[in-house]
Amino acid sequence: MTASAPAVIAIVGATAAGKSAVALDLAERLDAEIINADSMQFYRGMDIGTAKLSVGERRGVPHHQLDTLDVHEDATVARYQEGARADIDAIHARGRRAIVVGGSGLYIRALLDVFEFPGTDPAVRERLEARAAAEGPGILHRELAAIAPEAAAKIPVQNVKRLVRALEVIELTGTHESSLPRHTYAIPAVQVGLQIAYEDLDPRIEARVDHMWEQGLVDEVRTLESAGLREGVTARRAVGYAETLRHLDGELTATETRDLIKQHTRRLARKQAQWFRPDPRVSWVEAPATASGIPQATDAVVAELANAHVI
């Protein structure tokens, strides 16, 4: 990253707030390219349930970090950081602006902030994964709680991936790095969040889930099953996909599945908003109420960028 490189623009906020539409409008105005920061949109074939823009809907604007993984592969923050930072360098080398858009807060922090990762050891990880399979994750969670209670309190017992990683880091470094990085940019950036009241967001989420169902979410999940969805630690837990797998197993009716997806999406939206809200570097503008309001929302984003002297 050269000193003369323009600041990266990040459009953040809760799911269904209109981030993709505003980022696309902004990219056309600024001759920019877009870098995805929605961790579930990394997966090939996970299109309907993630509201991924189709190639046609992207209107010729280059998009990066979409469809980079198969559903049986695990998404990692470290791999995303490396790949997305390389994308930023390449975009700047072409003389264009880079816009990051998404609601996966940890991935955005890893991309933009000073964020270093402890090393890994495949042998240690394999041993811990074998123990989790043979003894159950509860034993690993109790061990972690004895060593690093604050870390254990943040990791659900059933989340084998995070348990194994926490114990691996402790074994390799002697400590558990449980804190997030400081609010210090590694890359010059400005973040603008789209804010929307929950009473306005919730009906939008419900309509989005109904539309996904009508578009063929069940068929999409059924197809992804044959591609290894159930074997993927990350993808199979995605909101919309986890519930639909239960529907295919006969655990939930269609109505129960849709209602549960709506409930879990509302919960996700609140977690995303709570993630970004404490970051003092995020400037907030009103999310577009309808598609016709996208230009006005983009105008507000442009005004914030002008205030920050990045355009």
C-alpha cells in the first residue's frame, strides 16, 4: 500500500439495510471496485440465501471476494485479510477506488485495522479436533474455561472450530489473544454505516426471507448438499442454510423454517448493529427506505466522504 493510495471506503451496517445497493451506486459515481465483506458470500452456490448480487445486478462494477470458497471449506479471517488486502493494492494500481461492503464486522476489522494472527500448527489442531470428535466439545470447553475463563465465556460449547483454535493458540503461545485489535487503521480508510430503526428493518427482513423462499432457497440448499454443505463447518451454520437443512431432514415444516430464518436474521441484524455502533470511526447516515431512496442515501454517504476529505 503506497502512501499516496486513496482511502478505502467501507459501507457497513446490519443485514437488509441496503448496503449492497448503496455501495453499487457509490462505485458507479466514484469509478470504484467493490470488495465483499460478507463471510457467507464467499461461498460458491450460496446465492439466494445470502442475497448475493447476480452478475447482471452488478452492472459491470467489478466485485471481489465473492465465490472464493466451496461450501465444504472453512472461511478464515486470516485468509480473507491476505486476499482482500491484495485486492485493494491491485485496485489502487489500476487507479481506481476500493469500496468494502458487508456486515461481517470481524472481517472488516481484520482487513482495515492493525490485526495480527497467532501462528498455527496442523499437528496440534488435528490432535485437538480428534479429541473433540472422540470426547465431545464439552470437555474441551471445560479445559478452556479452566485456563482462560473470559475466552470460554465467549465461545459456545458446540462451536468446535473456535474451541480448537483457542486451545491451539494457548498451546502455541502460552496465552489466549481474546481481545480485538485497537481501533487503529493499518490501511487509510473511512467507514460509513447505514442506520435503520428495528421497527423498519424487521418487516424488510421478513419480506426478504419470503422472497428467498419463493426464489428457490430449498432447491439451492438441496443442491449444495451434494456439494458438501453438511461437511462444511462454516457454511452449514449460515442463517437460512442451517434452518433449511433441518427442513430437509423433516425436523421443521416450511412455515416453521421460514419463521425461524426470520427470527435468526433479526438476531443477526442486531448483533451486526451492536458490533459497529461502538466504533467511533463510523459515521452514520440513514439507510434508504425503498429502492427509490438509494440515490439520496448515496448522496449522504458522499457528503460524509467529503467531510472526511477523502473525495
